[in-house]
Amino acid sequence: MAYPEALHHAVMDAAADKLRPSELCILQRQLGEHHALAAHALQQTLGVSIDFASLHGQTVQHRPESGATLQLADPYVLAQRLGCPVVWDLRRMDMALGGQGAPLVPLTELWLRGQAEPWAALNLGGIANITLWDGQRVRAWDVGPGMSLLDLAARRWLGIPYDPEGAYADGEVAEALLEGFLSHPHFQAMPPKSTGREVFGAAWLEEHAPTLEGLPIGSRLATLAAFTAEAVARELARLPHLPAKGLLSGGGSHHRRVRQELQHRLSGLPFEQDEAFPTGTREAVSWALLGAASAAGVPGNLPEVTGASKPAVLGSWTSAALSAPSE
């Protein structure tokens, strides 16, 4: 269930550090109501009872260099609505142990994809993250912007929420600009590392918009698509060996220009569409599995990925509502 326009704008403002504490307080409750409405609607559609819910919340700030992250959510509203326990705040235990708190999905990728042969999984959500299994160990980190900048650019220059298939990114790539973008400190750091919209979001685009606006719109979008692809290519160049093929998921997997740029800039690792789950649902499945791991007392982080000092059971639990959920 998509956010209403006003809620979307508030989330983007929070990620850009533009909201007062009082506004963040109200936004948390608004997001809690929206999450509960969406979950209850799904429950009604499927006609199922729910044993527990695993709630990620909306990330508005992720500051791993300070050991801090903020996902706005209201597990109490969700528990009341669904009438079941809710596990939430799954990132901060890893951070308390010195980790980045992200990425956490590599463990669930291992569970879902298995370990029989090497594989690489690239998820192009707002931020791009890669998980690789070489047959002996798993590596994973946030490589840079996924669709965050392209979506913001579509709103700014096209007046549309996003350009899902990349139809407007039909210009030439400004390679000199691209080189400048890739000088950002994130790309100089070695894993473990993670990032978010507070780095590659509205503030970034605002800073670089005057230069980009010297290009035709098609070239602006093409250059941002190339930024996503080149960041992936350079991050993977750190590795001595790559699997024979990669799997691509997330909303950006349907962006034609991003896919073309990946093929051009990373010819040694051809990517194919991950068809195991519908587009945009893989992370939700992963979060449900991490919630189940918490319920079973199974650690949900990989210290070799996040940098935490040890594996840990993740999350805090909110009790189920004492009365039946309201209709």
C-alpha cells in the first residue's frame, strides 16, 4: 500500500533532516497507522490468522559512523490492529555490538538461495546492496545509490513519482560528472559499510542539481543511472573472483537504462531478473524470516558482514493486544 503524497513528502523531509522533533513524533504515529492499515488490509484479503508480525518501519536516518539508526514505526498500533505480537527494532542490537546494523538480509539470502554453488544477488531498492556467496563465505554491503536519486530526479524534473522503466533516461552519460560523483567518501571506504538516503538523497541532489541542470533532461537521468551502475561495478572490482552470473531484484531491476549500464560497465557478471518473488517483495520476505529467527532465538546478523563483535538475536517484542482487533 503506497504512502499518500503528504506522508511521502514528510518521510523525504525526515530523511533530509528537515523536520523538528515534534514533527518526527507525529510522523512516527502517522506511519504506525499506515503500516497497521496496510497489514490489516492484507490480512483481510488473505483471510488468515497471524502468529506475529515483523516490523521494519521507515528508515529516516542511518548513521553507522555514530552507531545510530532511526526507523519510524509504532509496534503498539500494529499489535492492537492485528491482535498478535510484533517484533521490531531489529537493527540496533547489531549496532550495540559495534556493527553497521546493515545489511541484514544477507543471512536470509543464504537461507533462501542455498550454498550449493556461488551466486551474487544485487538488490536495487532506494539504496543498492550486493550479497555474494563464493562457496565458502558470504560478503555483502551497501554499494551506493540504487533508485533514490533517480526517483527524486523524476519528481524534480519530470513531475512524476518515478520513471519505473527508465523511458526518460535516454541521453548521453556525462562521464566527467560521473567521476566526480564517485569521489564521495563512501566509495573509498572498505566493507563493512552501509548508507542511506541521508547520504544519497534529497540533500545530494540539491547539491548537484545546478551542474546536472546544464544537461538535457535525458542526459541528467542517464548520468544518474550510470552512477548506480558504475558504483556497483567499482565496488565489485574489489573482489578477486566473481560468480558466473548474478540475480537482480528490487524496483530498479526494471529500469532499462540502469540494466544497460550494468551490462556495459560490468560485463564480467551478467545479471538476470530474480523471479523467485514478485518485484519489491523480497525484502519483506527477508524481514519476515528475520522476525521468525528472533522468535526462535536464532541470531539474525552476520558479523563478517556488519562488523558486529558477535552474532545476536535481533529485535524487541511488543505483546499482542488483549482484546480483539477493531474492524
